[in-house]
Amino acid sequence: MNHEAEPDTSSQTQQRPLSTTHLPTTPCSVVWSKGHAYVLESGLGRARWVGCDDRGRPIAFTAAELETRGWSLTRRAS
């Protein structure tokens, strides 16, 4: 039986720093902007951030547009 200690990752599951300055690039990543969640979709062509506007209509942004709007990894009160 192997009694080597394995690293405990249960309480430290890939925590991201709070001061992230670049948008995530992993497909299905989620960020928040102006109270709305946006998911990174990649497919044919360029990747885009998709979500819904204030009326529930679908909306998509490029990474540059989302950078201009401002974003965070956590939801913030408006």
C-alpha cells in the first residue's frame, strides 16, 4: 500500500485572484458586466461573450467591447 501524501485540493480548487486584469479565454467562462452574466462562446469564427440585455434579449460582445464596458469575475450589486 502506498502511503505517500497526496495534495489536498478540496479547499483550494483553483482560486482565481480578485484583481484579474484580462478576460478569461476558456470556452464557457462566465464574467459579469453591469449586473448581467456573459458566457464565452467559441465556434466558427471569432469568440464572443453572449448574454441578455435588460429586456431579456440576446446580446453578444467582443472581448474589446466587454473590456470597454467593464467586467468582473463576481456579481456586484448595481
